Amino acid sequence: MTLLEQNVQPDPAVTEGLTPEQGGTLAASTARDPMDMLSGLVGAGWDDRSLAESFRQSLDRDLDLETADRAYQLAKRVVLRERTDEGACELIGVLLEVLERAGWGTEARLIATRVGGLTGVSDAMRRRAARILLEAGSVRVALSLIGDLPTGDDRLLAARCHEALGDPEGVFEAAAAALTLIPGNAPAVPVVTLLVGAALSTGRPEAALIALRRVPKADRTRELLLLETRARELTDDLKGAARPLRLLLERDPTDDTARGHLVDLLSRSGQREAARVVYREGLPFLEARLPDTADELFEEPSRFVSADPAPASRLGWVAGVTGQDPDPWQARELIAFDRTLLAWVQTRPDRIRELTYRVRLSEAAQGMVMDMHLRGRGVLIASAHAGLMDAAPLALLAAGVRFGLTAPATLLDLPGLSDYLIAVEGRSRTAAMRDLTARLRGGEAVAVSADAVPGPRPRRVPLFDREVPVSDLCARISERLNVPTVFPRVLPGEGGVITVDLRPLPAPSADLSGEPFRDAWARAWASELEDLLRSAPYAMRGTGGFWDAILDA
């Protein structure tokens, strides 16, 4: 027996309802219990409209599971017999309302799928059934029910269906049609939001800006303002792109996303002092949400700084290549930990010293540090998408080794951080490299994201089942300055203590130099990253951004 057949079996409690005469007597009665009304509807041939209306009114008082169950059984019988008269269709509409209000989504979907096979169905009933089907995930059936219904609401519903199908071109056409059907003075935020998003997805930023004119600035939602910023960026209007972000900050000064985007836009447009001002203005709001002690950092980071869930595509990719079933919540907490740690240090740079008590080097790494002290030279930490406060430099600082990190110029004016950071934005590559090499020669450890810095010649190396480009900049620096390069490995820790291992990467020698050395170095770096992701994809304190370090599957 198929699932559909199982769901259209008659219910004896309903089929043994009252006779038509009894139903007529009941319809005239003043005592209208919902269960009796259902039986009366059956006995009256399901087309007694006065009784159907009384039943609908009774829902405001007496909606329970038994009523919903009987309504479902009755609806199954009506669609099974494929009644085509308007009365039957009206009754189906009433029963769908019962199922929706009772929260019986699965049952409502089963009935809604049969609506397209009935004749005499009103437009309103098609819309109701289509909405039920869209929410239940039966998108194509919902779209077929809407068909070419002419109103703006119908076209908006069609746009949502196309959105669920991942069809931005369909969304654009349906939303554009809906917008033309909505009166000029009517609220159009939902339609414009869909239209602008689809326009940007299909490479039409100018069309997005035209659609935005239908919504006054005061009425634009946060989502619309962020979309407007993106549209203006795509038209190279960086000054105009900053305006929606400033409006968002006027509404909510604690909006970190809007503030960070505005700082970036101002920096890219050459307004670096304005970027610093906006950045500093946000620090008090950020600090107000942060923990007071380092202990709290390890308890539940997402309480302080929110983190977006790891994309499902990333989780699926990690599961496929590592053989481990990812835990989305654990991944989210690790990313939140990185963001909280970064914000904690940004607002109070003096906390760096407190954090050094939470990290330690492995025995092998301690031996490497001793060698650094004896030789009086630094070490290049070639990480993978490292954050500002990567655990490896912190562990080295705890061992008495100073460190430097490449960072945005907006952070450099914060007291206490300028000693650690190497400015890369707003400077020539030569100036940034001069600073970096001077620190290495001075015996400091310098952390660089090997996957985030350009190299003269990216090396194509195997990573899992594909080839990826890896910058050879770190290998060239190692060769030129004769400094070791290491890959940081964060090991599982307990009690809020982070243990860091430093895995040595190939060093230049008489037998290994030039192009062969750079190729060998890139292969070794990718091998370390692959091993890390295979063995501990979530034990990466300090490198939660690794989601973006790997090419999409």
C-alpha cells in the first residue's frame, strides 16, 4: 500500500455520519459542537455552506486534536472522490484552515497536493494550498498551483518558490512582475528585498538600485540596507555604499557587521582616518559584551560574540574528506571562540599577557625555541588562515619569544597592539616586507597566513583529492633569510589550556634550493594542513577561519 493510499483510507467515525435529514436538522440547531458539525457536513453532502461557515466560526472556540483528526479524515474523502463543485472546494478550504491552525503540516500538505486536480477551485484556495506546499518543501507543486494567477501577491509567492528552487532568474522575473502590480504607495519591502537579491545574484546591480527607490530610506530593513551597500559596491560607488551602513549604525551602534563593513569601505576609498574613528567608536560597545576573565572565554564563547553557523557545504566537505561526522555546534563555538578572543584583545591589548598563561608549547616545540635563542634568529609561522591572536605566537610569547602579526592598518593605533602588528594595508609591498624581514632578523617569530598572502608564483599542490594553489612567499623568505618555517598545530587540551606544537617545514640546503625547494615546501605545507583537517578538524583554537581556507568542493 502506498503512502498516498494509506492517507486516503476512510474513517468509519466520519463515514458513519448523519443522514442528509439529520444533517439538515443539525444545521438549524443552535447547539453546534464541532464534532457534530463535521458529521453534519458529511451527511449534508459536504456542500452545506451555512454549516461550513458555522464550523469555521467554531474554530475560534473549540479547536482540539480530535477535531483536527476528523477534519483530516473528511478532507481525504472529499479529495479521493474528486468532487468538482464549488461547495466541495469551499469545504476543503475550511478543512485546510483547521489543519494549519492545529499545526498538522504534513497532513495539510497531503491534502494541498490534491487541490490541483479539482475543478471549481477558487484563486484564494490555490494560494492557500501553494503557501502550505511551499512551507512543506513541495515547491514545484506549489508553483504549478499558482500558475499565471494575476495579482501581486501571486507573483510574490511565485518569486518565493523560485527562490526556494535556487533560481535567481525566476525570482527576478516574478518579483519584477509583482512590483509592477503593487500600487505605488503600498508597502513593497518583501518584493523589493527579493528583487534586489535576485538582481545582484544575476549581475544586475543597476536594476537593484532602481528597485530600491520604491522603498523610502526610513522604511528599509537591515537586510535591504546591506543589499544596497553591496549593489553600490558593484557599481564602484564606495562613497554611496557607506551611506546605508552609517544609517544602520545610527539605528544600532552595536551592529558589528555594519561597522566592520564600513571600516573596510572607508579604508578602501582612502579615508583611513575616518575608518580609524569609526573603528574606535565601536570598541566600547564591543567591550560591553565581552567576558571579564580569560576563564570565561572557554566556557561558552557564543554568549559574548555570535558566530554564523558553519555552512552546510563546508560541513559536508569536511565529512567527505576526513571521514568524520562534523558537529555544527562545536564548529560554531570554535569560530565564536576565535572572534571573542580577537575582540577581547582588541579592546584591552594588555590582556595579551594574561592569555600567555593559557598556552604552552609541546616538548618538541620547546627544543626548537631553545635553538632559536642560541642562534639568535626568528622563525616564520606559516599558518592557515590565522586570526590575529593565533595560539602559536601566544605560546612563543609565553616562552620568551617576541612575535609579529600582519594586520589591518586600522588596528595599529590601539595602545599596546602596535608592538605586535605589522601593517600591510595602505603600504607598499616593499615596505611591509621590509618590516617583516627586520623582525625576523631581530629574533622575533612572525605569523603569516600562507593561504592568504600572494606569492610571485603560486605552487599547485595536492590537497585531498584536488590541486590547490599555495603561495610560495614564505618559502622565498625562508630561503633568503635562512630562517626556519613551521606549521602550527594546536593539540587537544584540558582545563582551558591550549597546547601548541610547531611542525618544521623543509629548510633550504645545498641540495634543496630554488624552484625544487619552493615546490617541496608548498607540498609539505599542504600535507600538514591535510593531516590537521583529517585528525582534528575542530581542535583548531586560533584558526577557526579554516572554513574559508580551502577551495569549495
